Amino acid sequence: MNIFHCCTHKTASQWVRAIFSDSRVQEFSGLQPYFYEDELLLKYGVQKPTEKVFNEPFPDNTVITPLYVDYESFCRARAMAHSPSFAFFVTRDPRDMLVSWYFSMKYSHQAIVDDVSLIRELLNSKPEKEGLKQSIRLLDSFDLFESIRSWINASSKDKNIVLIKYEDLTSKNNVKVFMDLFRGFGIDAPENTLREVLEEYRFESLTGRKKGLQDLQAHLRKGIEGDWINFLDDEILEELQNVAGGLPEKLGYKSRDELTWQNLCFYQRLSSEVYSDLCAAETRISSIEGELSSTKQELSSTKQELSLRNSCLAEISQELSHTQEKLATAKSVIKRKSSAVKRLKARVSEQERQLCETVQNLRILENRIKQMESSKFWKIKRFLSSLTTKRCGMYL
């Protein structure tokens, strides 16, 4: 089976693509995403939706997402399929598409092709009103309105084609919308899983802003329907009418008067929500201020304690400096005494050596004396000495 996600630009095509590409959706649908437009851009560059080229069938069991084509081009693509296929075409109020396309091309759309840079330069060179009128002509030259018009009666021609509004896909009740869509394809979507996925892809979850709060530089700029009423005056609407030929009414979108009341109610509700958020923020700020005051007091006390500790540390540092000086002096004295001790040890060692030599010499003499005493020569010498002594006595 194949599912064709057909659409035009500025109908949340990348958002829908992300949902179908989510692993949880792939698991219960059994379908893999197939990014035909990425391959087409590499092969042929930017093409009008009425001039798309299909040279081979799409892989089975895939969701072709997104596919920017008119109804006739889609029929050519589907005719090449080998397995049963379903399709859904996402519509959007052309007036909102115009405004969204204008701000996207002027600020946030990635300049992946040269055409985007050229259009951005053109739109930034004009006032807003002239830029919006220029955008109508550019979209018409790209066959966008013709492409949308070709799909109006498609679901009546083929029961396997569903026309679904961007506004329904992004509504608060979009879980039921998606479940009905999957059910039409014969896919049983677990409600809890789908709710979990869609919660992660909510405007608020993706941007951190409430719907209606604008960020011109963001790709998800504002996230509400009927925003065109804030930008399109009668002159711009007349030019759009001449080009699009009453397309908003044919698609079932509301008039200015209906939207004025609807937008008023929306902004009243948004103002109430923002006011509630502000009150909650003020309460939180008050709490934070109290915590900050307490923290400041603790910080002041800590600073005083730190100052005292720094003073003690300075005294300790000074004492340590003196101790280090004394230690250095002591080391110097020890070093000198150590040298003297070494010299003294050397002298003692030398004297010990000399004493040992003297003792040894004495022992040698003692042995010699003993030898001489025991010898005959010594006895004769003593005898002669005694004779001499006697003779001297006789003469006296």
C-alpha cells in the first residue's frame, strides 16, 4: 500500500511529514516515509506542481510525503503504482497561505535554492502592501492557485482521495481528525500513541509560544487561522480575487465579517490566557524577589564571614611568612653546622686513622724490643755494660 500526502506550499507540509516520519507512527502504520521532493529537487531543481516528472513507480509500503502536485500530475504518479494507494490533499485558506508565504520568503525560509534568495531580495525591497501583491503574482506564476483548484472535486471522483483542511489538522481536536484519516486508509491508530505524538508536535510545544503570539523570524510564525485579516486590505483582496477566482469561498472558508468576530473572540481568549500567565508570572516574580532578598541577606552574611576569614587568613599568611623566614634561617644554620660536622668527622676520622697507625707502630716496636731482649746480642751488651761500670768504680 502507498499513501500520497499531496499539498501545496504553506500547508504545514513539513509538519505533516515529521508526524508520518515519527517512529511511533511508522510502527502502527507499517509504512516508511519516502521523500520524493528531496530527490526531485536534486534531479530537476524547482518545478511547478503542474509539471512534476514521474519516471518510475514509488516503493511499496511507503508514505510519499510531501508531494507538491496538482490532481492531474498525481493521477499520473498513481497510475505507475503496483499496490493499492490512498491520497489526501491538504487545503488551506489561500489568503492565509499568501500571508504565510510572504513572511516565510521574506524572513525564515531556508535559501536552499537561488530562487529563494532572489525572491527575498525582491520582497525586502518593497513596502509590505506591495510585497503582498507581488507575492500573489509570484504564487500565480508558480501555478499554486491552479493546483489547488484542480483538487476541489477530486474526492467526489475517487473514494480513495480525502481533502482535509490544514486548519483541522492543527486544531485542538486534531487527534480525532488524524484517527479518522488513518481509519480511512484502513490503519488502526492507537489513540494514546497518536495523542502523545501530536502533543509533541503542537505549536506551543515546538515554539514555546502560545498560538497568536508572532515571531516574524521563525518558520512557525503565528500558528492561527484567519490571520490574513490583519494584513490584506480590499485592494490586495481584489487582486487575489482576480487571480484566484473566488477560491477561498469554493474551499468553504469564512468571509471577512465572520473572521472578524471569530478573531475577536480568539484574541479575547488569548488576552485572558496571557493575562492569567502574566498574573502567574507576577506571583512567581514576587516569590523569586523574596527568595532573592533572602539570598542577598545570606550573601551579605557570607561576605562578612568571608571578610573575617580573609583577615584571619592574612594573619596566618603573615605568620607563615615569618615562619618560613625562620625556617630558611634555620636551614642555613643547619647547613653551615652540617658542613662543620662533616669537617669535624673528617678530622676525627683522620686522627683515628693516625692513632691506628701509631698503635700499630708501637706494637711493632714492642715486638722488636722483645726480640732484642731475648737475643744474645742484648745479653752481651748488658754484660759489657756491667764490666764497664765495675772498672769505672775501681778507678775511683
